[in-house]
Amino acid sequence: MAHCWSCKAQEEQQTPFCPSCRKIQPVGRTEDYFSLLGLPRQFALDPAELDRNFRTLSRSLHPDRFAKAEARERRLSLERATRLNDAHRYLKDWRLRAAYLLKLAGTDVFAEGKTFADPAFLEEQLEWREDMALAQADRDASGLREIAARARGRLQALETEVARCFEDDHWFSELVIDIARLLSRARYYDHIVADAERASAAVAS
């Protein structure tokens, strides 16, 4: 049960504004990125709905609207707007969205020092690095761009695979490690794309 800091009215769940006095409210402990944007807590989201909800809430919570309000309201507006921006950034990127769902389930994929053994992927990593090294040594800008394109293709395939995992009703108890490994692979491919594009630009200049 939430209580308004201003009028002390009670409400069943935390909302951006008190339904009684319309004062802006602090972010509640039970509010996650999904609830902040009025979306279901699931991997599959409608991008248009995500952006639409974000724009609507951003307008109502923008600090400029509270420029003449009391100090507490100005602070809460800034806090909510900042949290809303974070929520939009996380939920718009499928990797961050998947990692956030895992974190809500108790597994922080991006925690410092966190690793997920994936022996089957080690050999492939070496092959990618060898291809990168050869293309750089030959100053092959076209080859480097092709490596980046292949890595982007792998990322698209991983997104599909991750989505399939989250479709399982028991993913939070049976597939967490599998999803974490897929996200670790995605991070690797992100690095490959960035490194290959940077190297290609350097060779071409």
C-alpha cells in the first residue's frame, strides 16, 4: 500500500501522480522498468507502444513542468524523468531488456566478474579473432566490413534464440543460464562489430 507524501492518501499501487491531490510521487520500490512504462514484464514488447508510452510519460514528468513547484516536487520530477529515460533505454535494446529480466529473476549477467562457462563458443571466438587479425594485417577494409556484417547477422540470430527462450513459461527456473550464455555471446559479437568497423575505417583513411 502506497501513501502520498503530500495528502497522505493511500493507493493500491505506486503511480506517477497521486490520484487524490495530483502531486508527483517518488518511484516506488516495486516499480520496475516495465511498470514505469506501463508495459507487461516480458521480453516480447511492441516497440511502437514502448515509444508511445515513453513520449506520453516524458511530457507529463518533464522537469520544466515543475519549474515553479516546491523543491520536493522538482526533485521528484527529475528523479522520475531520469528513471524513465533509463527504463526506455533498457527496454528498447533487446540485450539490455533480456539482461534486466534475468536480473529481476535474480541473475545479474553484467555484474563485475560474472562469467558463464561456454566451452562450445571458445573455438569460434578464436576463429573470429584470427579472421580479424588477417584482415587487419592485409589492410583489407572490405574484409573487415564483411566480418562486421557477419557478426551483425549472428546478433540477429541470437535475438531470435533469446526470444524463443523467453516464450517458455518456465524460463526463470530452467533457462536462466542458457539465456545468460546467449547474452554473453551477444556482447562478444557487439565487440566484434565495433572492432571491425573501427579497423575498417582506420584502413580506409
